[in-house]
Amino acid sequence: MLTLFSFSRIMLRHALQTPKHSPYSVPHSALPLCFPSTSSLHSHSHDEAFDSFSRMLFMRRPPLPITHFNMILAALAERNQFPTAISLFLQLQARGIALNLLTLNILINCCSSMGRMKLAFSVLAKIFMMGYQPDTVTLTTILKGLCLCGNVEKVLHFHDRVLALGFQFNEVSYGTLIQGFCNTGYRSAAIQVLRKTLPLLGIIPNVVMYSTIIDSLCTENLVTDAFHLFSEMLAEGISPDVQSYNIMINGFCKSKMLDEALSLFQEMLRKDLVPNTVTYTTLIDSLCKSKRISCALELLDKMHDRGQPANVVTYNSLLDGMFKNQQLDKALMLFNQMKKSGIDPNIRTYSILIDGLCKGGRLSDARAIFQDLSVKGCPPNVRTYNIMINGLCKEGLCEEALTLLSEMEHNGCLPNDVTSATIIHAFRQMSMTWRGMFFGKLIKEGIDLKLSNECVDSFLKNIYM
């Protein structure tokens, strides 16, 4: 298989010269690429893009310019329909349609995104053979593909080899490289690119590069390291944007460093940066988890005053915090306020409500909300069923819980480990007579709790305890 490194230096130098052909087309006699069979790559043959492409290719005489086909290929690549795009490219090649560099770049993107790097390098070889010079997009796309494969040595080898051959990467290339390293867990390599490689090349790191690494560090709970890098960014004269602050605030909140998060929030305001819905929601959620409900509600008011709309996630955090702090009536008032604001509750919202009401001793209210879910177009999921079953079992309404369990399976929600644990716990509270009746009903209704071996042992043990 041909690769970039298969070419001699003379051939590469020739490739760097101005091509003799038009930059928008290539000779029909250009060397064709060999790909696996179309059937193994193509899985969306009847979608609208495919049909449009086929009409353009077979019904027009002469065929439309390559730019029209590129638009469809690019759209397919953006939708991650890479096999379909490759399949259509093969049709272009078979019909002898003149390709341009953009076509081949799209093809490289498809191959790289699928992890088919040998094919990507074959396309790169074709670019050279056709007298073209690969541009930064070409090389950056291959760099991204190598990063996705997770082999740092190959990535660095390709990077160094490309520079040695006289090609150049730009800011976007290095942003892609840093993102690729972070996504595959090579944060130290990303930091090395930021601190050593870029200064040597005279490229100034930007806020996106810093934010990418900071986000990766926060994801791994390395918040102290992340904040050091955040501070380094400031010291280098690079101004963090709202996204950067959101990443760092979220990192602090997840590490239960709420005061540090609030300090950064105040810093944003001093710098006239406008916190967005994500900023406020992150802080509100952390305040609620820290049982600082009044502070969270104050922040919600400020959020509204500053023109930032709360969303369902914001309200879910508040409702969850209020129910867990036994503020049932206030939570229900907030729920009504949420609906009046035009925000539609989702299944998580209803699950929070039902759970809070069950634990607050208001089973009848929880039951009423649960029964209305399907009417509201928000059918319960496994978690919602588990909450309701648990609530019924705790009130000794085991037969009703069993009916609900049967309904759950009938509606396509298969019981999980939480369901099994709830039923086993309920067994422990029953008399021997009830245990036998309950177990018999389970068998009669044909309810399969999908119990593991350990659960089965525990289940059978609890029948006779």
C-alpha cells in the first residue's frame, strides 16, 4: 500500500511545485484507488443524498462539475455517513468524473474517521501522483485520523516527517493534535505540544488549545493541575472565554470545591464576561448538592435578571436538591413555576418528583403523577418504575408493586438490578405467608427479574428466612 513515506524526496519536491493541471480537475487517466467492495462499506443506499447523487451522476449529459458532487460528499461526511460517501466516490471514479483536491480531502476525512489509515494514505499517495500538493487540511485530517487510532509514536513520526519534507501545519492542525492526544488519554503529550512544540515553531497557543487540555484534566479529576494550566494561560496574556471558565467551574464543582468555583464566577463578572446557562446551571447544581438551597434560588433569580434562560436541567437540579432537603411544598411550587415559564418537564423531572413525594410520605400524590405520565406523552423509564415500585413496597403495597412490575415488562421496560434489589428488600419485610403468595404470583405472571446467580441465591434465601 502506498504511503506518504513511499515517495522519494525528488518526487515530493516535484509535488510541492505548481501543478500543471487545473487546481480543480485531474486527468481522467489518473491512477484509480482500490477500496473494499461497496457492499461492505455502504449502508445507507436509499437515503435522499444517495438518490440525489445518483440522479446527478447518471441523468445529466455531460455530468455536472465536481463541485456539485463535493457538496453531497461533504454533507454525508458531516453526518458521519462515511461508508456511503466512499461508495459514492467509487461511482465518481468509475464514471471518469474529474476529481479535485477537495474531493480527495473529503475521502481522506472519511477513511481517517473510520480508522482506515492505510486507505487514507493511499488517497494521499494519489494526490501526489496527480501532481497536486496536499494542503494543510489534507495533512491535518490525516493527523486527526492517526490520533483516533491512539498511537502517539506514529502521530509524532508523521508530524516530524511532514515538517522535515517542507510541509507546514497551522493553528488548527495543532488544535486538532492536542484534541486527539487528550481524547486518547495522552495529556502529557498534549501539554508538551503546547509548551514546547508551538513556541519552537513560532505559533502562539490559543484559548481553545488551553481549554481542551484543561477540560481533559478536569475530566480525570486532576483539578489542581487544570487550574495551574488555567493560571498559566492568564500569565501568558491569553484571556479565557466563557467556555474556559465553564470548564474550570465545572471541574471545581465536581471536586466539591464550590468556593473556588464561586470565586471564578465572580472573576467572570469583574471581567465583564457574561455567564451563560451552563455556568449558572453548573453552580446551581453544586449549591443544591451542598444543601445551600437558598443560595441556589438566589442565583436562579440573578440568572433571570441577567437575561440568561434557565432550562429543564437547571430546574431538575433545584427540584432534586429541594426534595432531598425535605422542602416538598417549595419544590412543588417551583415545579409549577417551571411549567408557567414554558419549560416542559422531562422524564427525569417526573422521576425526581415521584421519588421526592414517595420519600416524603406522599405516596398518593406520587401515584397520581406516575399514572398521568403516559397521558402527558412522557412514558416512564426503568428508573421511574423502580422509584414507584420501591415507594409502594415501603408502604407495604407489595401486590400493587407486583402489578406495576408486570406492567413494566409489558411496556418493554426490562427490570434491572435495582428492580431486583427492591423486590428482595420487600421480601424481607413480608411474613412467611405473604412471601409464598408473592413468589407464586411472580411465577404465575411470568415475571422475569433477570436475576444474577447471586441475586437468585439471595432471593430464594429470603423466601424461607
